[in-house]
Amino acid sequence: MRGKIPVEKIFVACVATALITFAQTGASSAHSGTAEEQSACTPDVLSLCFWEIPSEDRIVACLNKNIKKLSPDCRKVIEGPPDKDSPSDKKDDRSKR
């Protein structure tokens, strides 16, 4: 008779499979970021959007939906760099004249 497989081992195997799937689908998708961006958001994907793996479109939608819950590094990736044409930048340009 076989022994029971601990739940922790099953969970680790599922997470590893999900990460491999996420990495493979990410390589060919338009949303794919750099390795640094992916590593910044991987913990958030696993904690908030695990069930959306392997659909990168659904993962990105989930991250956007949960933007307030994201880690600071992942939030920077999702929000992107600040707009150069934002009103606060225009005020700064006027004050320099």
C-alpha cells in the first residue's frame, strides 16, 4: 500500500508547473515583460491571480483589477512609467520658462 503524498508537495508541484507554464506562455505574448518585470510580479500572480495561469491576458487583467493589493515593485510594472504629457509635467515646464 502506498503512503499519502503530503499536501505541501502537491502544492509545490502545482506552483512549479504554473511557473513553467507562465514562463513559456510569457515568451510569446505581447504582454511579456523583462525577466526583472516578471520576477517583480510572480509573487503577486501566485497569490492573487493563480487561477488565471496560463492565460497571460487574464493574468494582466487580474493584476490590473487588484492593483491596490500589488507589491510596490509589481505595481510599478503594471502602471508603467509616468506620462511625459501629464498635467504636473506641463506645470513644471511652464515654471522653467
